[in-house]
Amino acid sequence: MARFRLQGSKVLAVDLAGDTVRAKNGSMVAYEGRMDFKKLTGGGEGLRGMVTRRLTGEQMELMAVTGQGTCYFADRASDIALVTLGGEKLHVESESLLCADDSLRTGTTFTGLRGAAQGNGLFTTTVEGTGTAALTSDGPAVVLRVTPRYPLRVDPGAYVAHTGNLRQEFQTGVNFRTVMGEGSGEAFQIHFEGDGLVYVQPSERNTIGGDL
């Protein structure tokens, strides 16, 4: 299996010994050794995946990288976090998935209002199986634990990914600024309950709910 390691906080190095990884198109910045790059259809899920993603509005363009040596990846100087999966499922915004072991399966899942709030449709990308995935964030991602005793609320513009046995509820008309009496217009929050981890970035994407 390919070995993932960070070169600083903004560059991912993947050591390959005949292995294959899937990475965001255009994210390769350098490589040592011999590498082969191939654009994948439908996020690496074939024709069915391409059709599904077009229908759901969840876009993801990946390439397969196979070789002997080390390949380096980066995306707009974003910070990178590594997530090791042992059979569980990772839910991640497609724009935040930088690279993943070829053994990991990707797909789409219904998420409700969170997707609509971010203008990315009602679906998000899933990564499942055993292996490593690399996520990007605007600033160093914070990993927050959710337990049955301590639920969590997240601004959808700051959400990156989550794992574990978590339930989501989507609330409208409230956000962190309206709590402080500074908000205006319709806004959204994601409410997580259960047991798992949520990855949050210290920056906010624009949403159709306005600045959250």
C-alpha cells in the first residue's frame, strides 16, 4: 500500500512501489522516479459514477497515479490532514479530497440541507474501506470529538468532513452571528449527535445563506 506523509503542512508526499492512488486533477506538483497519470471518469467510479454525480451536482475530478518513487501533491497552498480509515466511512466535501488509496471506495450520499446551503447540491462524497485519505482545508483543520453527552453545531461554510456514527440535523434561520445579534437573512447550522469526529476549517466558504 502507498505510504502517505506530509512535507510541512501544505504538501503531501506519497511513496509508491508499483501502487496506485487517486488524486485531484492538477494537484501533482513534482515527482521522483517513474509515474503514470490517467484521468478518471466519474470520480473514479466509472460511467455510473459520472451519471450519478451529474444528477446530484456533487462534482469530483480525479486522476489515477501509478508508479515507482515519490509523488508530491498540493492544492492552492491549502493545509493538509491525513485520515486513516479501518473499514469505516468518511463523509467529505468533494473539493476537500486531495488524495486517497486506490483501495478506498468513493461514492455519493444524501445529506439534506447542508449541501443546499453550500450550493453543492444535496449530496456529498463518501470514502470507505481500509487505507489513507488526504484532506485539504483553508487553514489547519481542527478535529472535534462528538459524543452522546456532547453534541456539536458547525457552520456549514467551515465544515470539511466527518467520520463515525453521527446523526445530522440541519437548522435554518440561525447561525453564530444571529446568536450574537449581528446576523441578517436566512442562515444554516449543522447539528451533529452521536459518536464520531468532525473536521472543521478555520475559514468559511460562501453559501447561499450568506456570510455565516
